[in-house]
Amino acid sequence: MRYIIVGLGNFGASLAIKLSNLGHEVIGLDKRMEKVESLKDKITQAICLDTTDPEAVRILPLKETDAVIVAIGEDEGSSIMSTALMKQMKVKRLIGRAVSKLQTTVLEAMGVTEIVYPEEESADRLAKSLDLEGVIDSFTVSGSHNIVEVNVPDRYVGKTIEQVGFRQKYHLNILTILKSTQDTNAIGAKRFIKEVVGVVTPDTVLKDGDILVMYGKVKDIKRLLHVD
């Protein structure tokens, strides 16, 4: 698929690289040449362009693009102007970024139905992981349901998925299991990488250090993490 990302700050650049690594065609746009230069070898195409200028935007392959993501964060004026211009160009799918309630109101008034809040979502995930002892990472799927990464409680090490009774006893679904392995980065510093073990079956035995990726209600996750 082809994506156009407007704004190559921390959020926009990270998104562009992740989508490129997943095999998608990504065109990154920013009016700051240093941002463009830093990504030119990491994504399909990085272009120095003022996305508030209608004439400049018209050169882009908007009709052949699956989604445009306006990722500008620091300059709300440019973000709103760029989003309005993309809306005017009738792109197939438009995703806007908001950093304030006022910006959200403006985007909604323009008819933008997909709005992301990177800072708020990141803070929310961190708050949940700090609130639930044993939770490594968490994000909300809908309402009270979350997908979380959880360290296997000590009392369940050596037991099978079926013996624990995640679904029957706790109403939780185990999506997969991760293993944390140690590696070194480009400068030789140690780092930990999570690797997927594979398909989980009722006979899968839980081991010390396993990380469970599970789906369910927060209240049920809390019940699992505390001794009955």
C-alpha cells in the first residue's frame, strides 16, 4: 500500500520507518530539509515540500495513495492548513493528528473522522502499565477491553494454559507468548528484544520469563495478577 506522511518529526518519522519496514511504499513530506535528509535512505521517498501550498501539493500522487497521515505536531496552524488542503483534494483516507482540544474541534468541524493523539495514547499506555503491577505494556481496544503484555505470575510457571484456565477462570484470551532475549545494538550496548514463541495451545507450558500477550477486561487482568 502507499502512504503519504506529512510532517517528519519524531512521530511522523517513526511511523514512516515502521510502515516502510512492513513493506509499504511511504512518501514523507516536510518543509525542513534536515528532516528530509535524515530519512531519505530509510523510506521510499522523502520530499522537502510546503504542504500548506496548494500548488506544491498538486504534484503529489494523491489519487493513487491509500491514506494520508498529517503528523505535524509542533505547528498547529500548519497542521490544520495541511489537513484542510488534503481534505479539499479529496484523498481516499485522511488521518489527522491533534495535540489540543481546540485542534480536535477544528478537525472534526472539517469532517476529519480519524484523529490520533500520540502523546495522550503514549501517556495512557504508560499509566496503565504502572497501575497494573506485572504489566509491561498495554493499549485499549474498546471500552474496558485491553490488550496487555504481562509477566507470567510465579504461581503459574510450569503449568499449561489449560491448567491455569485463563478463559474459563479469568475470561481472558491468550493471543501469544513472547520471550525476552538479550542482544547488542550497533554500538555494542546491551538491549532486550521480544520474540514471538508461536501459536499457543492448551498444552503450552508456561516458563519463567515468559511474557503473555492477552486480551480481556482490566478487572479480569487485575484478578489474574493478584493471588486469589
